[in-house]
Amino acid sequence: MKKIKGTVSAIIYLEKQKNEKSLKKAVDIVLELVKGESPEQLRMFTVWLNRMFKEAYSEREFERITELTGLSVEEVRELK
């Protein structure tokens, strides 16, 4: 996974997680992998991430996403 960088591989990796603990660990890995993507790719990824896993986010994940996208925590939470 770490050798295949990109939002599509990140999405597949996240979808394969079996429980909340592995998902949280995967989110950390994925956020590192996608940080070099274009702003539009990051925004689309953030929208997808919100739709799929919003309830599992901790405040730390929201903060990491805001660092990547330049959006505020409130803006990240509202993305649809």
C-alpha cells in the first residue's frame, strides 16, 4: 500500500479495515500518503471520507484533515 500512492488506493485500503481500531490506524497511514495530492483530489477524498467514516473520527483525525486540506474543522464536518 505504501508503495502505491494515491487517493484510489487509499480508499480501497480504508474500506478493507475490519474494525474501528484498525480503521483509526489506517486513517493515520492514509492521511500521510495522500498529503501530496492536488487540492481538488484532497477535497474529493475528504468528502468521501466524511460520508464513509464521519462517526468514527476523533478530534485528532479532524485536525489532521484540516492540516491537509486547509479547511477548518467545521468546513470538514460539513462537506457532503
